[in-house]
Amino acid sequence: MTSKEYPILWWTRWFGEDRYEGMVTDQCGLPYTCKHTLDRSRYADSRVVVFHDWDPHDLPPVKDAQNNVKAWVLNKAERPDPHHYQARYMNLFTYRFTYHFGSDFIGSYFKAGRDLPDGLINLVSRPAFKSLAQKNQYRQHGFHPQDNRPLAPVAWIASNCEATNGRHFMVQQLQKYIPVDIYGHCIPSRAWPKQASTSNNNNNINININTPDSEDDSAKEMSDEELVSHYKFYLALENTNCEDYITEKLWRPLAVGSVPIVDGPKDYSRLQPAAKSLIVYDDFGSPQALAAFLRRLDQDDGAYEEYLSYRAKKNAANTDSNGHVRISEPETFNQDYKDRLLPWFVDNWDLDTTGSLNKTTTEWLTHGTGPNRGKVRASDVPSREKYGMQWGPDYHGGMCALCREVHDLTEGIKKLPLTLPPTDGSHTTGMKIKRLGVDKTCRFHKFYYPTWIVAFYPYASLILFVLLTALVWLITTRMGRLVARHGVHRVWAMSTRALVAMRIMKSTGHDHQYFELSV
């Protein structure tokens, strides 16, 4: 018997692409499926309308949202921007499908589950792609013998210098106290290296982990992950400090075994594999203090390796004949992950064989004999259930939760408008219709210190200083006021003469035209 299928209408395209057209959500353990479409002629059939990066000038009938005929879903992978801060538009949306763990449908940048080679459990379980001995060698000699330029202990990749929190200001200050190799289009300090002439065909997620032996102009550039794997530390800095906003910038070092230096939301606990796995900028408070700590780890192999001790070690079972990690075979290195990773991390990212969140995690936490087992009470473990999570906090899980909601609304199990519980604890008063509000979880301009801005833009700052000094002189001194008055008179006189000349030319042209017509 064919299961029933429910339509989900995407009113806008995903970054201009038809990504979800015809996609079916069916791997959720539900007795029905959902089919996504961009065909606006299906509007009448769709109980839910999804918007990605929506345009206020291109909306379906607003009255349908206001009168609870349709439920609107705001889908966004990026941080909120001022356009979406307009409350009059936010009040049209019932659901949020974003990276935030408080969303109705969670779509983080990471994948849950043990069966996926690039699932977060496997990213942090597999061995580091480069050994500490290799990283120390790169520190001394660069990517290859002919390079002859030592690598810095820290790397950063940035596509632009337009981050709203001013992270580029902080990085420039950090460079004063410790070398940082910067790649990309924001204050780059080193050219992007070439890829090895041979490739590791055993992995399936586009990561090459070979070391180039020579410069080859015909070789392709290294992937982001291959580049990062050569470095001891990587700056995983978000462009905005928003609650739960953690992107692929953290994925890169976790994937290859470089130690992440993070700055983003205040709480990284859901993405922290072990007590010593991330270095948080806010724990130091200044580039100078952070640099001092990084220099100590760079010089102390034992202290550095503590930040990678949660990962599996390389052995014959999890590497191929060339020593490359068997990325596509996670079962070779993730067998004992529960003994190495923090319980709260496992609780968020472990899935059972049906694709749902593992229901046995709490039992594992409170019993057993492993290093992390039996050391906490069930009541001490933050519960996923309060977030309404049945599937993993990734895009697949978000799609499953969305499909279930579409089913419940279509079949009348849930009815619009949805209401929020009263704030006074009563059951009859204070009921409020569920609508999205302005996202106030972001902190903008975190690193916008005047001295850092001046250091980053020295020439522009000098020009601005000269202009401001001249303005103050013109306003506050007698000579300045005389010069200003004289200048105003001169400009006025020149403008008047120009205006008179234009009128004369216009008048002459009209007379000439009249003369030509008369002839």
C-alpha cells in the first residue's frame, strides 16, 4: 500500500537554486511522506509555505497568514540581518527552521548519526589526518622541502573583511603576538598551496590528505580541509556572535584534527566533543593572552596532544596502506566513541538504527563501567525532549519534523492558530497566538575597538583625522572662520556666475532654434 504524500511549497528558491524541487522526505520512520515543490500553482494544496531568504515584495496573500489559513515557515541558514528584524513581517511567520536549537525545525550545519562518514560523531572520532610529528615538521619546513617557508602555528581562511563582529580586527591584533597564516581575501599573508599530485581516492567527502612533495603549476589547489590539516590550530571565527550560530568554520578543524580556536555564541557545549577540545577566545579576553597560551601549547607537545586525546589513534585497522584514514569506513574508528566523548555531545548527535535520536543514552550515562559511564545522574543530563527533538539536530532531522507538522496540520491533529502556554501558569488566561518575533540573540560589532579599527585602516584613518582636524580648526579659530567665510563667498560667487552663464547659453540656444524655424 502506497503511503500518503503531503505537499510542502517553497515560495522562494534556496540561494536562487531549485534545490528542493521534487525532493521527497521519506527517511523519517513516519507512515507518510512529504514532497517539496517550487510550483506556486500548488499553493491552494499546501497547508505550509516555506520561505528561504524571502522578499517582502514577493509574498503570497498576506491575509492567509494573518487569518491562519496558511502557516508560514522562515528558513534561514545564515545569521539574522536587519531586513528580517522588521517585526511586522516576523509576525506573519508561525515556524522557524534555522540553525538555532530553539527553532521549531532545527537545521544546523552538522550531521547526526554514526552511519554517515561526515556525521559529527565520526568527524571527531577518527584520527587526526596529520600526526604531531608531521605538524612540527611543517612548522619548520613548510608544506614541502622546496617551500622553505615555515608554517605558522595558526591558520585562518576568510573570504572577506566584512564580518559584522569585526573578527578581522582581532586577527590583525593577534598577529602582533603569534604568527598567523591567513588565506583568502581578507588580509592574506600566504598564497594558497597546491594539492599533491596524487589523491586519496578512498575517501568520499572531498578531503585530500596528502602532503605535496613539490610545486606543480598544473596541480589543483588544496581543499580547505587539506590545508587546515597541516596546522596545529585553526581560527574558527564566526562573522557574527549569535546564539547557536556555528557554521562550517568549526567543521573544518574537527574534520581533520586541527585544534579549533572558536569565537561565536557563548555556549559551544553541544559541539564540544571533550573537555579539552576547543579553545574559546572569550576565556582569554584579549589577543595577547590568547597568543601566550597558544605559544605554550605549540612548544609543549604533551599539552597540545591533550586537545586531541578524544580522537581515535591511527592503527592498521583504520588506515589504508598509505596511512590515510579510512573516512568512508567509520566503523573502523568509532567503536568506543562513548568512552571518549562528553555525554551531552553524544546525547545530541547519536542516532539509533532507525535514524531517530538514541533513546538509550540516558541509561548509558547512569550505568556501565566505561570512563564516562555511571558518573552522572539522569536528572543532571539536559533533556532533548524539552526541545521536542525526535530526530537529530541537522537538516535531515529538521525536514522530518517539518513533514510531521505538515501532516498534523493537514489532518486536523493540530489547528491554526497555534497558541503558546500562558505565562502565569493558568490554563484559561493569557493564551497567545504563536508568531515569530525579532531575533535578539545576536551581538554585533564585538571587536569594533577604535584603536583596532585605526590599526586596520591606517590610511583611511589618517585622511579622516586630517579632515576632522581641519573642520575643528575652521570652527574654533578666528583665522579658520575667516577662511571658511571667504571660501563660502568664493563658492557662492562661482556658482552664481555658472548659473548666469547657463541661462545665457540656454537663452541663446532658444533664439537660434527660433531663428532656424523661422527661416
